[in-house]
Amino acid sequence: MSIRGKVALVTGASSGIGAATARKLATEGVVVGLAARRKDRLDALVTEIIEAGGKAVALPTDVTNPASCKAAADALTTQFGGIDVLVNNAGLMPLSSVDSLKVDEWKRMVDVNISGVLNATAAVLPQMIAQHSGHIFNMSSIAGRKVFTGLAVYCATKAAVTAFSDGLRMEIGPKHNIRVTCIQPGAVKSELHEQITDATYRKQMDDLAASMTYLEGEDIADTILFALKSPSRMDVAELFVLPTEQGW
């Protein structure tokens, strides 16, 4: 299915999977709204995409704030006439043991990883319902399928994203012709490891990175593109993507 001329909103677009997805969509002729907090990163990516012949706009956004998400969606709709694709990619992963009681980190993960998905979805859904079409991608994780030590809260947030994705698909697919795809990556090169404040778990993740070849952000972007370009009769509900060397 051709996606040229579609309009996409990508959260967490300032780095990693989000930036790679924005680049990939732009090369396919999609107009990309880049949503994240770091405006300087967004501006640089907009320049890169435009110089490569694509179309993009920077939308400084805090996904934990419903009004900020709505403002980004409204700005994109006003400028380009609508939103056809939402990629809910913004996320945090500060590992620690529960008994370390890093409560502020727990709350931040819940705010970004769960509430951020809900806020962005609520911001674009009225437009998609009005046009009776759309595709929402929610970024879960292998951690939404399996629990790992040090990731109890992170796993809980990603399990919530997986559950929400499935329920959302069942509710809005048949009724509003809106597809929902839950992406569940394994280890991917990104800035997530930089958020780990616990020295023991930071070393553990550094050791893991040295033991295998991680996926690149472009690999997940290609996965998103596959589901997005599938025939309109087909909803790729879940995609579980791992490095070849990662058993679990």
C-alpha cells in the first residue's frame, strides 16, 4: 500500500528508534511531525530530512502533558490537513532493584511509558475517527512479555502498553477502520542505557551490549514500515523483533 503523502506524528523523535523511524518515513514520502522535548535535536533532524528531499516539522512536546500532546497534534493537523499515523515511541528505562526505592524513577517511567502513550493517542484519535482511517504504533518491548530483574517497573509499564494496544485494536479497528500495531523489540542501540543511575545495572547492560550485536533503530523503523505498508485489509497486531543472538 502506498504511504506517500500520509502525515505521521512520531514521539520520542529526537534520537534512537524515533529518529530512525522519522527518517525512514520521510524517505517514503510521508510528512513527519517530530515530537520530543529537545528542540535542538528536532530542528537538526528537520534540516536533515528536508535536505534529503523530505518534509518534516519540529513539534516540541512533553508526552506526559495532555495539553502538550494536543497542541502538537493540532499544529500538525492545521499545517498538513490531518494525521494518518501515530508512532508512540517515547520511553524511559532507568533500571534498579525495587528495594532501592527509586520512587521518582518509577513515577517518571509510568508518566512517560504509559501516560505518554495514552496522551498522544487521545490527541490524534478524534482526527483519525473523523477521517475513518489511521494507524497507531505503540512501542512495547521484550520486557512487556518477560520480566527481568532490575526491570520490574519498566516491565510493568511495557506490559501495560501491550495490553492497551490489544484492547485499542479491538475497539477502534472494526468501528473506525483504524489499525493498531504493537512493536516489541529486544535489545536495540539507543540512549535508554544512559538513563540508568544504578552502577551495578549500568555495568550489566554495558556487558550485555558487549556480548551481542544489538538491533539498530533502522531495523525497528523497517519493521514499522512493513506493517504500515501492508494491505488495508490486514492489521499486523504484534511484531516481536530480537537480535539474532538474543534468546531472551
